[in-house]
Amino acid sequence: MRPHLSSRAGVLLCMSACRGLIFAGDAFRCGMAKIEKTPQGEFHSGYGCIIMMAAIGVFGFILWWSYHSLTTMDREFAAIAQEVPAKLAEAPSQPELAQKLADFAAAATAGKSATLKLSAAELNTLIVTAPDSGNGTYKDMLRVKAFDPAKSVMITDCSLPMNTAKFWEDKKRYLVGEIDFHIDLTEAGPDAKVHSVRVPGKTLPDGMISGMQNYGYLGPYHSHPQIGPVLKAVKQVKVEADGVLLSTTQQPATAN
């Protein structure tokens, strides 16, 4: 027969049972929080060596490829370049050019409609008298001699200095031939970029022209304090048979 418990004893018994359950729950949670996973596989010290060797191999390949590319490019450039620069044609002064430029600059910076037609002789005068943009000038490198409206290019004689693989020696060689420049219109104004290159009796290496096309020859002047605003005002450029026509409007009619 089950013994009879007083009501007070029953309450104490229930409270003890509850405390026991609470303690057991806390102990269970603490035990769960302390569970740690340990790796079952064995770590081999050779893994670190393999990773290190792979990193050294990748770095070594980068160094080798850089050296191979530099020496290959150096040989290819040497095959088409010459040791001395070419003497380019003289650029006679153009007495009326200064006033034409001043009138166009005044109208362009004032937001007025204006056009400017530049002949080969006038472009050459600009080339030899242009200020140093910080990277030198083109006066000993380029001379405009013709225009091709169908391709929208101006054709120039060139004598471009090129570095050798031993660039620290500052020894130059020269690309002498013809360069066709395409006139592009950018947000900063017109720019001249290489379209094609011809060196008599030579075949240019693959990729050389595409590399040259990345450089804009008028780019350095876009930030010039006097020239930059005038170039930015130009909204249309057109290559014609006898020159380059610049306009501050979208549809130029006639040249000044």
C-alpha cells in the first residue's frame, strides 16, 4: 500500500523534482556547448610544401612570361625600327593661322556656332608650335601630308622614338614610315588615334598596332587650361580631301 504524504511534504517533493529537472537541463545545455569536433583525417606536413611549391611555380611562371614577352617584343621592334631618326619636312609658318585660331577659340568658349578648317600645312604648324603637354611634343615625330575622307583619316610621315628592352639606358630606336590617324570625337573633344601603320619593306608584328591604338595623341591637351576648353566645345569633326573641319555644332555647313 502506497504511503500517504501530507500536503506540505507533497509540495516540497514537487519543488525538489522541478529543481532537479532544471539542473539537468542546464547540465545538458552546458554539455552541448562544450561539444568539439576533431578532425578524423591525418594532416600530412607535405601539404604545406606542396602549396608553397605551387605558389613559387606560379610566381616563377609570371616572371618568365614577363621576360619572354619583353625580349620577344624587343626583337620584333628591332626588326622594323632603325637606329637614327628620320628628318621630317619643315613646317613653314602660317601668318593667318594665329588669328583663325583666336577667332575660333573665342566663339567656341562663348558657346557660339563656329567652324575651323585646318590644312596639312596649318596642322604641321600646330604640331611644331604646340606647347609641351608634360610628356614632350610631336614636333620631331609627325608631319601631316594627306587626307583620306573615305576612311576619315589623316596620313602622316612619322619618326617615332621607341625604347629598347634595356629601358634604363634611355637608348632609342625609331619607327620610320607612315601612320594614318583616325579622328575620334570624345566627351573631352576630338582625339587622334592610330588607324594603321606602314614601314617600307617591313611587316609589323601582330598586336603592335592594337597596342598603339590605345593612345590618344590629343589626350594630353584635353586638360590644358587654354586648349582643353576649346577642344571640349567641338561637337563635330570631318576629314575632307584638303583638311580637317572642326565645328561647335552638330552639322557644320561651311568653313571659315
